[in-house]
Amino acid sequence: MTDFLDRLKHKYAYVAIGEFKPGCFSEARQLYEKAVSTYTDGFGGAYLLQEPDSDRGIAIILWDEPGDMESHHDKTYTEALNKISHLFIHPPTTGFYEVCSEIMPFLAAAASSKSPLS
């Protein structure tokens, strides 16, 4: 039963939505990638989204547990945060979310092939 419950465990997503000063998105992306590349335990992946033809974006970092993110707040993280903070027009809106649903292409295809409607 424990194995089954462990498989039902959801990931958590740290989400930051913000806008950089004109022309600063590329520099911010480099700093983001540098910081994220240091993450290990509990880290489940990261995405940086940029709205086309703008300096607005969304950063999504996936974690196994909310505390995993805090354990990665080290010197590299602090340096990157200090370097990136002045690039924002306004401080980003941030939040922590539980990933309630995750649909992967191969899972969606498998589910539809087993559908009684097919």
C-alpha cells in the first residue's frame, strides 16, 4: 500500500511571473539557468517561458517537496538572485503550487487507446 501511495504523491511548482527591463530577458535567462543548474536533491525540472516579442516571462521550477527548494538556497542562489533582481521592472509575483494533474503525451495516447469509446 505504501508503494501505491508514494506513486500518488504530487510534485510542487514554484512559479514566478514578471517583466524585465527592456532588453534584459537574455541576461536574466543566463542567471536563471546558472542558478537552476546547481539544483539536485528534490529538483524535478524547470521551465522558463518568454512571451513572444516581450520581456515578460514565467519561471516554473518543480520540486518533490516544498522544503526541497529552501534547501537549495545557497551562495550560488543568493548571488544569482542579487544579480537578477535589478533587471525586473517590478518584483515578480511568486507562489508555490501543488501539481494536481500531469498529462504526458505517451500517457494520453495510452489512455485514449484503452477508452471504451474507441
